[in-house]
Amino acid sequence: DRAASGLREQDLRDAYTERFAQARTRLREVITSLEERPREELDSLDAVLLRHAYLYEADCRFEVQDYREALQRYDLAASLFKDYSSALSAYVQMIHCYVFLGDAQEARTALARATVLADVLPESAFEGNVSPESREEWKRYLAWLGASGLF
């Protein structure tokens, strides 16, 4: 019946939210553990793990529609890792947050910031990353996003 279906749906939503809360907790533990060490002591794998932990922590907020908190986390990740192409991923997610919040002007501002960053990042920021996108691929994607009419 419809009432039982509604309860089941709510149970699933609650479990979904709880799993993201647990993931956030674990990611925060990773971040804290890695940040206790001086940055110059982190090996390349640890540095990648730290960057991704920041992004995934923000993703956990995004997935449960906590867009304002996700925005703060993505903005922090973008500023901490402004010399890496992963900052572009943070900006794209910020754009999505603003779109879901109905703030087209802020979405356009985040897109403009991402576009500038894609232009000024050193070529080394696009080399040897987990994500294989080149500067030109990022620039094409950002241009497409701007022309998409989403905001």
C-alpha cells in the first residue's frame, strides 16, 4: 500500500543520508591525519589522497543536498589546491550548487573563476593526475557549460 511505500522510501532516504554522514566522518579523519604532517613530508600518493578527501567530503554534503555547506567545502578545496587541476573540479561543483540554490549570477561567477584558473594553471597542473583532462579539454568543457543555458 501507499503508506508502506512512503515509509520504505523514507527509510531509504535516511540510510542514504546516514551513509554519507559516515563517509564524511571518515574523510575528515583522513584529512586530519594527513594535515598533522608537514606538507613537504607527504608523498605524492598522500598529496593526491588529501586533495581528493577534501573534494569527496564536499561531495558528501552535495549528495544530501546540503548545498551551502558543500559550497564552503568546495571553495576551501579550490583555494587550498589552486595549483592543481582538481581545483577546476571544485569550481564545477560550486556551479552545480549555485544552480540548485537558484543563484544564476553566482554560478556564472564561479564559471568565470574556473575559466581564469584553466587559463593560468601551469601545464604541470594537468600532467600526471588521476583525472586525465588536459587544459584544452577543461576549457572546452567550461565553454560548453557557459553556453549550455543552465544558468
